[in-house]
Amino acid sequence: MTDKSPLREAQEKFIVHVPLRATGQERRRLSEASGCTLFTDVVAPCDMPPYPRAIVEGFLVNAAETQGASEQSPKSFTIAGEVMPGDETSPAINVGEAIRVATGSIVAQGAVAVVRMWEAQQTGDTFTVTRPFPPNFFIEEQGVDIKQGAVVLSEGSDLGAAELGLLAGLGINEVVVARAPRITLFSSGDEVIPHSESMRPGAIRDGNSIMLSAAVANAGGLPHFAGIMKDNFDEFVRALKQALTDSDMVVISGGTAVGGRDFISDLLREVGELIIDGVPMRSGRPLIMGMAENKPLVCVAGHPPEALRGFNLFGAAAINRLLGRTLPLPEDE
């Protein structure tokens, strides 16, 4: 017994045939990698932050010298210098001295602390504190966010704005990404005409080629529309075989049955293996999936809403797998 829906069973049966990370790899500069999928893990080349730094404005002191401070027994310090963001080093702190710091300033290694401005009772170049401060108070230690050698992004991760910003902050300029799969699209049917043509009785304008090309691009593929195929089986076989030499996946909309023949099912059997021959669900018969030359064949309905639905459920999942994305299978809306 199983609680899975017929749709989920069909998705799982099909997707296991689609090879993982099948499109190969290429190097991309960060400026050209938006929307790409990582082919390999990215390892941090340095600590982040790369040095200890103040996270508030105030005075850097030796924490031990503040111990025992109270209203009755304040501790005094002389401001002996300053270090600002961009300075490469922080001056040494002698006994009884403090260094003025700003947010982001590098600070000396050791048991130091930042006394915030409003916690210091300042008079001229001296100030007092009336409570103790622990070591590293308001200091961001080196490597507290990321340690050198840590995996910061795993293979299969998509590179969006946040991910690219993270890599840039680590000084990384190039990444190894999965090459975007080339997807050939066909529309099918004697009645289908280009969307730009004048309407005639009995015709249907081809909106699917534009719609599904956009869906392919949104899913991470490179769409190529190869034309409207008429209901000529042999010509369609030749066109499909040619498409398989040039692309990583093929999407066909429409043409499920012609003259009582299971046209698309027979087409997939002719060029490869038929995996899914219809799904018992709303408008499910046009959902036909196969493999040829280790490349997925995704065949959806001709009716535009169902064509897009079918692509989102099966085509997008296949592209995810080709790219190496470890995402859950799409849910039906």
C-alpha cells in the first residue's frame, strides 16, 4: 500500500532516470554567475572576519584593568591614541591607557574590551569606568563567522544576491558552476500557427513556445524553439533526433493523439524509452515522459495552462536534476 498520489508516483518514476549534474561544468566570474548553480563546494580561503574588530564606537582597554571598578572605586584611563577603519594595525595598550576605536576598527589581539562612549565618564583625554568589562566585550573575534577551510556553499546551491555577496566578501572572484542545460522546444499540431500570424478559422495560435521558453529560462535552462511540427510522424522523428544531438533535454507541447494514434507515445518509443505514458489526474493523459540518449523528453498538453502546469511538475524537476540541485519535487497547485 502507498499513500502517494499518482502524480507523485509518476514524478518519482521519471526523475530517477534523469542523470544528476549531467551538463558538465564551467568557470564563471562572480559578476557573471548570478542565477547559476554551483558544481563544486566552495571553501573559505580565509577567516571571516579576517581580523578582530570593534563592533561599536568607544575606547579599547585591557579588560583586566577594569576588574574591581565600581561607583565607589572607579578606574581611570588616559586616551593614548586612536585606530580607525582602514588602519592596518592597532597601537599597543600600555598600563592605564586606552585607544579610541570606531565601528569596524582593527583591534589588538588579547584580552581587550571596548568601553562604549556612554559608559565612559570622559574629561579631556582621560575617562573613568565604574564597572568591570569582560574580555572581547563588543569585539568580533577573527573567524567568528567563518573559519578558513570551512565549506561556505555546497554543490547544488543556487547563486543569488546573498550568496554572491558572501563569496565576494571572502575575496573569491571565480566559481565552478554547472553549465546551463540546452533545452529544445517543439510545438505540435496541424492546427497550430505562429502566434504572430493572422488568425484563420480552425487555427490555434502558438502561445506555448513563448510561455515554455520563459519557463525554461526561469528554471535555469537555455531555451531554443525548434519550430511547430505538423502531424507527420517521420518528419517529427527526424527533427527530434536532430534536437537530441544539439541539446540536453527536449520539451514538446501538444500532439498527444492524432487520428486515433498515440502519436507522442509512439514518437518517444521510436527515439528512446517511454517512461510515463499519461498520469491519472486532471488533464493527465498529455503528460508523457521518456528518455533518449540519456536525455529527458518532457511532453505536455497543448492547452497553455496545462502545458505550463505539466512543465512545472516535470520539466523544472528534470532541469533541477541536470544542474545538480537537490530540491524537492514540485507540488501541484
